[in-house]
Amino acid sequence: MTQEQLADKLFRSRSTVSKIENNQIKIDVPTFISWLEYTNFRTDDLQNIFEYTRKVNILHSVMNEAEKEEFVNALVTRYMELQKSVRGESDKASPSFLIPSQNPEPLLQDLKLAIQALPKDIRESVNRKIEQIQESKL
């Protein structure tokens, strides 16, 4: 489903859908539920996100600053590799974690959701580093 198609179903602009996907604006609960329905998001996927969030919050509570920084850097690296692969800009044939025929787009979307679920300080660090990298390439 394209952003335009989803926007039509949600009675929002394509620009709004893009901003939601890129964590530039927050989504309300009714829109979130509709989004899940229109994109065929399975409830077990949502359960996996909640379980992931719980585990990350536990991990976050015991991580020292160096471990948090390492975690942030790993997420940023994975994000940038997937983004390059989606755009067809990858230096290699594909990132090492992809199966050669695997479409990187769903993995990038999953990673964006996972980043959204992180504790605020880590999420902001990840988003800040991603923005810095993207700005440095302009």
C-alpha cells in the first residue's frame, strides 16, 4: 500500500502519513488502530513489539552509558544500512543480515517501529545520530 492510498483511507494527507512514518508527528489511538487494520498488521506483531519494549526497558535499566552508546551505534548502523539498501545505494550487494532476495523495506519499517518503542533517551540519541548522518550527506 502506498502512502497516498493509506492517507486516503485514514482521511489524512500523504504528507501526514510520511511524517508519522518518520517519527515527526505522533499518532492518536484511533488513527493507530485504523493504520494497523489497513496495513494488515497482525496482532502477534503488536505483541512482539510490546514484548520487545518490555525487554528493552529492562535492559535499559541495567545498561551503563558506554553500553547505551554501543547499543545506539548498532541501531544507527543497522538503520543506515537498511536505508541505503532500500534506496539501492548500498556499497555492498546487501547488508550482511539480509538474505540476498530479501526485501529490506519491511525490515526498515520494523526497525523504525522498534526505535519508536525505545526509552526516550535512547530513542532521541538514535534519531539525533541518524539526522546528523543524513545532514552530513547533503
